[in-house]
Amino acid sequence: MGTYLPALKASLRQVFVVAKLLFHGRLMVHIVSYKDYCDGDNLLTTVSRRSGRNDAIVKFVDTLEATGGGDNPEAVKTALNHVIQTVDEIRAAGAPTSRALVFLYTDAPPHHAMTQSSNMTKEIRAIESNPKYRGGHDWFQIQRTLRTLDVPVYTFHSPVTTYHSRRVVKKQSPSFYAVLGPTVILPALTSDVITEASMGVLLQLMGQAFTPTTKGASDFAVSTFQLNGQNFDPTYDAADESDMPCDSLLTLVNEPFEFAPLPYLKEDLDALLPLFRRDMDFRNLVMKTFQVIFRPDNVLAVTYNPIFGKLWRLCCRQRLDPRLDDLTTQLAQCVPKLTGPALAHVQTWLDESYNDTQRIREAIATLEPNGPCFTLDSGTISTSKDNLRSLARAPTPGVLASTQAILTWIQYHDMTPPHVQSLDDDADVKLLPVALADEDFFSFLPNLMFPGLTLSRRGAAIVALVCCLSDHVHLRHRAESYLKAIEGTWLPFEYAVEFPEIFSAEIVELLYRGRAYLTPLEQHVYSKLFVIHRMRLAATKQIEATVGFTPKKDDFWPDRKAPCLTCGYDTSLSLMVSPILCAMCVTYGGDAPALQANTFVAGNESHMVACHDCHGIYAVLQVAQLGTAAKCWFCRTNVPGPPPKTSCTGCLNEYIDPAGLYRSSAPDNSWLCPVCTDAPTRAKTTATTTVQVLTMANPDVAVVHGWTAEKTKDAFVELVYHTPHDSMFKIFTQKRTVLVAGPTANGFSSSQGADVTIRFDGKIVHQARQLCQSFSTIVLPDSLRDVCSMCFYELPLVELTSACGRCLTKVCDPCLAKWYGAPKPGKLIVPAMLSCAFCRRPPTLGVLRKHNRELLSLKVDKTAAFRDPNMHYGWCLGCFRIKGMIARTNDSPIDEEAFVCGDCKTAHPTPDEWVFVATKQCPNCHAPTENHGGCDHVTCI
């Protein structure tokens, strides 16, 4: 057994756990391990399920080991006598009707005169001295005793080509076992072959079909022998073993690998499925069995019968059972370790595990035949099983299109057409009777496309929802009735952690459309999630806002002035600290008149600017000295409290008004600024921004979508844009309070947005109410698509981004990668590609990191002019700068790969000696780097 036993140990472990599952406690396993009489106390070891635990049997199998033996024959007669003794004791102990069968694994013959075994005499004496060994030491007496006890023996013999002996030829050993019962000569000694042969016999004895799958299993056969035309099998009678014929008289015949079922072993495996649903103990047994089976050495054991796949499907539906996570992890780690045919078998098993044909047949069989039904008309539907199976998890547009394709090809019949009437076991079920229960009907719909494929309750509900949304003429009313019946049961919010897929973006989009068929709580949750999802999609959507003018310091703007009694100059009211004193006199004292003389602007015009901090508009006198961002005196000196300002009712701009002189001209709060009065066309301007920028600056717009409380408005905006990578699942489970805050209504109403003040760049936006209306329109019904400004393909907004990170021009990632990715070290450079293709500003570091990290190492001298139209430029490998390459009078050097400028050639050795030897490449972006000190570690920026 030295070569047999290692593979056999793995097989016994698999067969034991699977048999335990198939018979769910009705089968008691006994294992008898035998060696030979030269092995002393180790001659016979046993373990029994009747007296030990399941894990004791597994441990017993793991500790089996071969000792070599003294000769080729082994003490199999002693082992069989022990089996006979065990059967006698079980039946005498109160189970007289118990049945038994023997699986015998061997690679050697019994002790016999023809086998020239040295331990034969020892075995005869041992058997004769044990009164319980009533089988005796004669082989044919053992045969008759087993036959009398009705204990069939199935032998699994090692390959005869590997058996060698000085006196025994190949057929002799298996011929001994042929008289006890069917003998299978294994084609190979691997655990896969031994397991499959054992399972093949066991399943057939149970009345189940068996199809070999393992490599070599196709060679399985039952080895029978003929002696002078007579069957040499359990029916062969001989007086004693001296009549055992020599192998030369025997003819070996390989019969098909088929076994008649044993009545007491027959088991309705389909009954295991309802048993799993109702019996907790059996469910635990299934879970424990898969824990043992889902290992690379054992997993093939479940591929021999479809019932294991169906049980695994039932396990997968136990989403609330914590053991399921461990099992799926085990299987996920196990499958990649398989190769070749083993991997293919497991993948096929997983695919077959979805086959629910039997359940479909049983449901249809309970109905009246030949009644009204639906069939799938002939047509081309391009989809796959995996697509339809993903319907409950991620109903993407492609999956929904496949589902809709099936629905569009469905045909109604008042009577079952003849070509689909058959429900034979080998025929596909090609109809769905109208009389089916709603849940079964929508669950079985994919079966019309892929026989045996069914959907879970959530998948069936989504199919019904599609029928409602598309107003399917035959199925809408039925779908509405079904969705009403299961309302509140197919979206388990209370078990969100176990069912995260119900918060996928695809589910959110679909259920928002079908929210009329949800409970009020589900409607509220999915409506809010949909708003968040759409606002993220709309983040880069451009929106126009009308605001008051922003004055430029070099321009003249209408203004109002008053005379300063100190300096005598008419000064802008924004610079009058009192009705008779200007700020110049307060600040500069006696120098004020001279400064006023140099900066004075006659008439009602002034150089105006807007304060960077408070956005108040004020006049500037010394324009040439304003080289930084403008700040009013109050902001510049950090005066406590807000600066004194007066608001224009026309452009809504605010003017700095220290002395209140602007305000005093219109005491009824209807003041119009000088620009609105004297140059109304210049008073307003239209600014372009994005939904994200405007929303983040104005959390009050959250009121448009139902978040009305101050705290929840800010939290909502943070939820949408400050944590844009948080999934809908995380939002629901961790930020549910913010999510469900506010009324359940959605969309813009007449009362929403009435009192909302929106600002852009610190300025009040005009017509805030209409802007709120446009927000609602953009987020909910808008297509959220735009055209790439380079390739001009229409794409979703999320696939478009700023061309440089600064301007508002939208470009898709492939075009940006092509534009910014073109410049390479050592090659010809088009200087324009180092800047934005549209606004011509340098791109942000984020854009360069994403599309061409090598550009981050380029040394750019801002004062250098490398835009000589008469010169081609290149990226020097020596100094990593853009340098002149060659005059444009020559052909463009597009094939240059290792350009080095003249300065570097003079200062350094040739590139082969310096660039490629004295530098090291960055491990990330592969840019050449030179160490000027410190350690050799390189950090890519």
C-alpha cells in the first residue's frame, strides 16, 4: 500500500464527508485498516462512527501509513473476518435488519498457496483461534459467508501494470476479489481518480446518474473474469480455495462502469433541497461539509453530482449566516489553485449549480396542462447567463437591455403550442404557464432564454419593475400586483451590511424611476441617494450666474464724489470718512493735497476695485501702487466687525460707505449705485462656474433637494462633494441621519428657494430663485452629458475633466493623455504641448501626475523663450530642459530618441557614458536621476 495509501487517504476523507451529507446521518461509516502479520500490533486498526465522532474518523484516516509489509500478499482475510464479526455484532445488538456493504481498497492479493506468502500460516492460526471469525481462512468460505449476510463487496484495485511479483502475474490479484463482488481496476493512483471512482460507485448504488469528469476517469471499467466460458464472479461456487484457478485459465473482460442500485441505498437527492430549508441540523451539516470540501485537494468531490451545486446555491442565499463569508472566501482561494481539467470541472460545477430546471418542472407539473402560456419567439438576443445573473446586484444598462430584449420577444398563447408541450426529462422547458404564481413567473422568465436559469426574489422584482416602467402590454398589471404583494420585503434595509448591493448606483437609478412601487421609507431613501448620485455626476456641469460687475482698477467707472474741506478735492464717497473729510487727509495729512493733485480724476468717475476679502467696492487713487490683491482699509487693518457698506438694489454690489453718504442719497433702501444709474449696461455680468463650485460655496441650495435645516444643509454638501468617494452603501450605513433628514418630497417646489441667497466670488447672484430651479432641472432630468472639446464625442460629464485643471474647457481622459503624453525625454518637443491646448496656461500638477509624470521632472525656466518659430525644440537628456534642436529649414527630427543639447555635450561626456551610466532611472516614471548627495533612495513626485 506504499504508493496507494497517500492518495487513498485524501480520497477517504472526501468520500466520508460527502457520504455523510448525502445520507444525512443514515449511513454509519466503519473503517478497517489491515496490514500483515509481520507488523505485530499494527496488523488491524479500526474506527467506527457508531462508537466515535465524525472528526475521529477523519483523524484516523489522516494517521494511516504504510509499513512495507513482509511480502506482497496482505492479511485481507483477517480484515474481512473482522467485517463479518462487526456485522454480526450490530445485528445482534438490536438492529437485525441493518444492511451493510464493503468498499475494499487494495493493491495486493490475499494469502494463498498460489501467492507464495510467508505469513499465510500465521494468518490461518490466528483466524482459527478467534471464534468470532466465522468466515474462516478459506477464500471461498469468506465469499459464501458474505453472500449469506447479503453484504456486497466493491473492490478498488491498484493498476495491475504496477503490480510486480516473482510468481504472480498481473491478473491474479484482482481475480481473487472478483469472486467477492464487482472489481474496479483503477487507471491511476491519484486522489482524484480514487475519489471519483468511489463516488461513481456510491452514486449509482443510490440510483443516481454518474458521468466521469476527471482525467483518466473515462477509463473506468468493471473488471470481470471468465473461466471456461463461465462467469468467475460472486455466483461462482468452489469447494475451497484450492480450486482457485491460475490466471492463465482466466480471461479478463472490461465491462462498462455501471452498477445496479441497491434498494436500501436509494436516496431522493432532490429532497435534500427542501430539507435544507426546514431543518437547521441538516443546514449546519451542509455548511460543515463545505468547510471540509472547499480545499484544493477535496473540492472535486462536489462536482460529481448536481445536488451539491444546488445545496451550494442554497447556502449562498443564507446571507445573514456569518459562515457564508468564510465559505465564499475558502472557495475563492481554492479555485485559483486548480489547473487544467480540475479547474474546468469546478467552473462547470459552479455554472451548473444555477440550473433550476427541476424546480421549474415541478412548479409547472402542478398546473393544468395545455393552458394559456408565454413562450419566447425566435430572435437574436445577444447576452449571457452571467449578465442576467447579475440583475439583482448591478442592473447596468446592458443587463437591463438584455432583460428588456427577452420581454420584447415574449409571445402570449391562449393554448400551449405543440412544439413546447413536452416536459420530458431531457427537454428544455420552453414555456411559462400563465397560471404560475407571480413570484415563480418572474423568477422563471430567464429560463426561456437560458434553460434552468432562475432569479432570486430581488431579481424577479427588478424584472417586474422593468415590465411596469416599460408598460408591457401582457405583463404590466401582473407585475404591479407582484410588486404590491412583496412591497417592503425585497429591500432589506435592516440587513444593509449583509446586502450592500442594494445601494449600488445602478440599483439607485432604477429604483428612483420605479419609486412608485416602493414603501414610503424606500422612496425617501432612494430619492435622496439618487439626488446625491446625480449631483456627483453633475459636479462639472457648467452653469451661468448673473452677478454685479467686478471693476478693474485701470478702467474708469461712474462714481459719486463730495468735496473734502481739508484738501479741497472732490473725493469718491467710498473714501470719505465724514461728510467733510477724505481718507487721504486722514492718512497723509499735509501731503494729501499733493497726492490728490497727482491722482485726481475729474467728474463723476473713479478708478474702482473690489476688496478681496469683503468684496466691497471702493475707489483707488494711487492706481500704479496697487500691485497686489485689493483690500479696503477696514480689511487691511483688521478692524473688528464688518466694514460699513451700502448695497445697490440694481446690481446687488456692495459699496464701501464709511460716512454713509451713498446710503443717505436714498433713505428708503432703494439706492442704485452710480454704475446702475449712469451706465446700466455695465452693471451686471454673467459668470460661468460649475455646479460643484457654486454648491460648495452656497450650502443653502440644498434646500432645493429637501435639506432645509442649517446643520443638515452643510452636512449634505459635505456628503456630496467633500467625500465624493464614499459609496451609497457607506452613506446609508454611516450617515443615515443626514440622508433621511428633511421632507419626503423631491424636486423644486414653489416655496423652495424663495429666500435663498446665492453668492459667487463673494457677490450676490441675481435671480436666485430661477437658479435654484435650474439646479433642480440639472440634477434630476438633465442628461448630464457634454462634448469633448478635442474629439467631439458626446460623453457623460464624469468622463470629462478640465483641460488643464484651471480652465472650464472639458476634455476626455484619452485626449488629455494623448496631448500631455506626447512630450518625452530625448525627443522632439512641440512647446505648445507643455501648456493647456485652450487657455495656454501651465497645467496643474495633478493633471501632469495623471497623464505624464515625466513632465514633473522637466526643468522649465520661466524667463526663457523657447518659442522661436524658426527652431525645432527637443527635451535634452543632459540638463532635462527644452533646448533648441535644429533650424526649421531642415526636416523635422521626429525620429530623434536621445537628444542632448550642445551645452550638455560640451559639459558632459556622451550620453552613452553619462546619461545611461552615471544616472539611475526613477523606478516609477523611469526618468533619469542624478544623485547630488544623500542616500540613493528615489521618491517620484
